[in-house]
Amino acid sequence: MRTFHFSEGAFHHLPEERDYASVRVSMPNRYYDPKIGADLYHRYLDEWLIADDLGLDIMVNEHHQTPTCVDPAAPLLLSILARQTKKARLLILGNPIANRNQPVRVAEEMAMIDVISRGRLECGFVRSVPYEVPAANSNPNRMTERMYEALDLIKAAWTHHDGPFSFEGRFFHHRCVNIWPRPYQQPHPPIWISSSSASGAQQVGAAGHIIATFHTGFDGTKFVFDNYRKGWAAAGRKGEVTDDRLAYSALVYVGDTEEEGRAGAQKLLWYLSHNKVPTHFRNPPGYNSLDANIKALRTGKVGTREPGFVPDLDHEISTGTVFCGTPDTVYKQIKSFYDHVGGFGHLLSMGQAGFLEHEDTVKSLKLIAKELDPRLRELKVTREAAE
């Protein structure tokens, strides 16, 4: 198992929740202080560089019109890290290509980063969450179809080397595709796609890409991974699904003591407690399937977190959305999770959020690198030996 240090680069100096309707899309940017924001950008970049020095991998992502992730252009951050890091695998998860009008430009950007990093890019693509739709002025209908058509065009751009070709799809049309540079990794960088639904996971499995799921817990993650395996088998792919095809993201904090680990994790829960989003942003017409909307009407819930949600640390630990404590405790938590879901090869460790200070973030990173990561790298060997 490989460990990726992940931070959403949040601007956490927000007004009281009662003073705003939504943390996504509509929060006025008068609350953003560019001087504080500049310090935070440099801080988060420093933490990713420290992760590289410690031998960990790196993940960045992208959101729009929200203080929860002030990274509206993940390729820009990734290009800095491609030059400044030395050995980390660089995962972007991801490019919201259903909302991008020029997939060829995405292919160019990713190829350039792959070359600058000398082949360390892990290239992720996402449909995008529902509150990205108004920010992108996008159409919530047929987003999955648009995403996969865009991905077909990107892969074609990466792998054609004999001059221009044309692409005529349902959503995208390009008369002259001939990108420079082409990727460093051949035929192209590893492709990741995030999903949490049965149909989505099966589609990723059928394509053979790496799947990632976020904060889905014990049963939700097993559901996603099992459906990925179904899609893999139904497509006639050879062999069993190996751990390196599966990734999971959780909030992770490691301390010298149990109390220190829990205190750090408590601060990370800001990521869950401040995600106040009203229904019309969480479920724009056409975004969710009919079955998903029926389920939402029956349960009274749309999405996994409701406005006013107050997370409980012990509950989040028990469900597998948080791993925290000493290195031994966190290893046991992850090992239990690993066994329950049938294995996975990438831990996307969200180790910074909210009011967790730089020094505390770095302390956890150092403990993860020294005491936890070496043991996680042996998990696959341990599982196979047990079989």
C-alpha cells in the first residue's frame, strides 16, 4: 500500500454558520483575505514538499467557488510540485472533464506535467460533485457520458504520434489533434476515476482504471470495491483485481499518544462539520439518477452530509472515515478496514484540514512516514501470505 498526503487547501477563517446559507457556490468572497490566503498556499505547498522528502506520495484535487478547497486549478499546483519534488508520485484527483470544454487542453496540461516530473504523474478524472455544476455553468444531465467521451479523446491525444487526427463525438468535436509534448510515461500516465455508486464502480472496473472512493466507510467501500470487481470480471479482464487498482481516502492523524492522535483528528473534522450545502446545490435536476432521487425522498437525505451536521469522533472512527491515534492504533484500524473491504493499495490520507496547525500537520506526517507507511507497504504481502 502506498500513502498519499492529501490536503484540500482550505481557507478556514469563516463566519459563523448561521451567517451564510452555503459554504459552496454562493458564499461571498469578501470573506477571503488574500494576505492570509497567500500564506496558506505557501504553507500547503511546504507540507507537500515535506511529504516528498519523507518518502510519501502526494495528492491534489480541485473545487470551485468554495473556501473548503481554494484550489480552482489543480494543474497549476501540480506543475509547481512537478518541478519542486524529487520522488513522490503526483496524483491529481481530479480533472473535472465533464465540465471542461476542451479535453485536448487537459491532455496537453497533463502530458506537460508528466514530462516535467519525469514520469511521476498519476492522472485522475472525475465527473464532479453536484455543487460544481452552477460554478461551471454546466449541464447536470449526461455528465458521466460526457466524462467518458472526454476521456476517450484525451487518451487518443496521448497515444497518437503520427500527426493530426480528428475526433467527432456526441459532445466533443476536434478537427486537428496533435499534442506537444506527448506524455513521458508510455502509453500514458496511470488513469484514476473516483466513484461511489454501483454502476459507476462497475464502469471503472470494466475499463480497468484505478478506482478511488472517499469517506465511504467500511460497508460503503466494500460495496464500491465489490462492484468494481464485478465490472472487471464482466469485461473479461484477465486475473483477479489487485490491490493497486483500489484506493480509499480517509481523515488520518497520528500522534505520539492516543490523546494527541485524537486531538489532531478532532481538528480534521472541520472538513465534515463545515460542509453546509442546501439541497438545491446538492441535487440539481438531472444530476442524480431516478433511483437515487427515490431513495433520497424516502430517507429525507440527499448526499452523505446534511446542513448542521455535527460529527462525533468516535462514530467517525467506528465507521472508518477517520483513522487516528498512535502509529500502532492507526495501523490496526487500517488493517481492519483493509481486511473488511478485501484489500486496497492506495491510502489517500487527508492529513490537513481546518484549524490543524502546520507544526501538528508535519508531526503527523513524520510519524506516518517513519512508523506507519513502512508497515502499510507490507500489507499486500501479509494478506497473500495469509491466503
